[in-house]
Amino acid sequence: MCARYAFFNGKVVADDLGVTPLPDLEPRYNIAPMQTAPVIVPSDGGWDMEMMRWGLIPSWAKDETIAQKLINARGEPLREKPSFRAAYKRRRCVIPANGFYEWSGKRGSKQPFFITLRGSDLMPLAGLWEEWETPEALLHTFTIITTEPNELISPIHTRMPVILAPEDVARWLDSDGVPVEEASQLLVPYPADEMQMTAVHPEVGRVVIDHPGLIEPIEKQTELF
DNA sequence: CCAGACGTTGTT
DNA sequence: GTCTGG
DNA sequence: CCAGACGTTGTT
DNA sequence: GTCTGG
């Protein structure tokens, strides 16, 4: 799964993707579901960054309570799912991240890990977005696609987010030129030998905590394993 | 036909 | 135990 | 994902 | 909106 991530280095989206970061972007070390975060979408032949809320709301939803259930979407059956298939065809997006968190252990003895890429600061995550009409306004929401874990993640989790290679970002975002059959080839586990994982402080579990110390390695507390 | 679901993960 | 909020 | 709430009435 | 279950 992927239910917490960090995006603190906005400059990498300019360097690696040519997308201008939003001017008022704050560095974030603990982005949680139901919060607003930047998302990259096609715009005027190029790509743009836009703030959206994490937790997808399909256009047909009667209220927004479904959002917290749709923070992730399994990649394999995307085409058949009523909640996702419309967005899969027309509204694919990339969630810019620098790394994501996963936890191992049971409640009360959770150990969080921060996972990053070895070769790059930018970790582009594959996602979908939707537009939901409230009585007052249009609400833009997104979800992060998951796949099977690679050998790095599988010891602690059964799923991991889909990470796109920079050269695949264009194909993922091109809904007009790249049909779902082709796009689905991108929804695979990222190579484990290009990723790394470090144990971090459990205070990342608290959504109100958001500072650079959250991604700093700590000594593994072996009694937790 | 109408009513109700539409989802993921982890844990048991 | 289970749901909600972030 | 984790953390925190989970409730009502009356009084200030 | 569309599919499934009854």
C-alpha cells in the first residue's frame, strides 16, 4: 500500500520532468490521505502541477465519504472497476514524491520505513484523478496505484506504489495517444536494486508532525522484529 | 424490475 | 472493536 | 497508513 | 453512471 509519502524537493520536477513547481509549494515530509498535495496532469500540450485532495471521489458519488476508501487503486483490475475505469481512460496523473513510508509490525509496535530511489531524488508515482461536483464547487481528487511488492518491500508489505521511470511519465500521462492496454504495461513493480529503505522515527505516524527529521535514519529497534 | 454497491490493506 | 480525520 | 475518537445535558 | 444481486 501507499498511504503516506514525502515531497520536499520541488526542484526535481523542474529538473527531471520540465514541470514548473507551484510557487507556493511547501516542503512536505508527511503527506497523508485527505490532505491536499500537488499532482502533475496534462495541460495545453504540456504538463502542469495542480493541488488535489488525496482520496478519489468518482463523479457519480452521492457524498464524499468514499474518498477515504479510494486512496489506493490496485493496478491489475483497474479496467473493470466502476470507481476507477473512467479515470483510467481519461484522467491519468503523476504524483511527485521524493519517497514513501511503509510500516511493519502490529499496532502498538509499529516500525516505519522511508523508501527512496538510489539514482534519483524524484519518485514519480502513477495515479488517477477525478472531478467531483459539490453544490458549491468542483473538487479535484486523486488516488495512488499499487502493484505487487518487489524483493525490497515484500518482507514488510504485500503491496507497493507504482513508481514510473522518468522516461515512462510521458506515456502514462498521454491518455489520448496511449490506450489503457499499453498504459497497463507500466503498472509493474519498480526494480528493487534501484531502491533503498531506512528505518525512521515512529512519530511519522502522527499526521500533525511534519518536519525534515522524519526521513532521518534511526537505529533499528531489533526487539520489534 | 428496483436497490445497493461501487475499495484497499492488513489481520484473524 | 470500529469508524473518522488528517 | 496511524492516531484518536467513540456522548449528552446543562451550566458557565 | 453502471453493474450485480435478489
